[in-house]
Amino acid sequence: MAVDPTLLSILACPQDKGPLLLVDDSVLYNPRLRRAYPIENGIPVLLVDEARAVTEAEHEDFVARGVAGWTEDRVAD
């Protein structure tokens, strides 16, 4: 189930309040903190305790495939 584009445009990381990248409609990713938030049944789970750290390989993959929610600019590493 896809995340609504309007919803994606207003979502923010609960930890640093910055924009998130949508990866394959299954993960919202914060590349600044390298934390991945799950999307369950189309509903983002934006709880700090539910986020997971990602490996360097996952980070590169997520940044390459992610779609920015707030702006067209990608977040720098």
C-alpha cells in the first residue's frame, strides 16, 4: 500500500525533525541519522524506539532509491 504523497510531504523524523526519504513504500529513511522507520500496512511508524540503524551498504542503497518527501533536493551524506 503506497504512502499518500500529501502525507509524505508533511512527515518528519521524530528525532531531528528533518525530512525523510521514502524507500519502496516500505521504509521512511533519515540519511542524516542513518535510521530507518518501518511502514506497516501503509502507515508510517514514526516512533524513535521502532527505528533501526542501517549498515553502510543499506545507507547507500536507500539514498540512491529514496524519494525525498519535502524537496526535490537529496540530502547529502
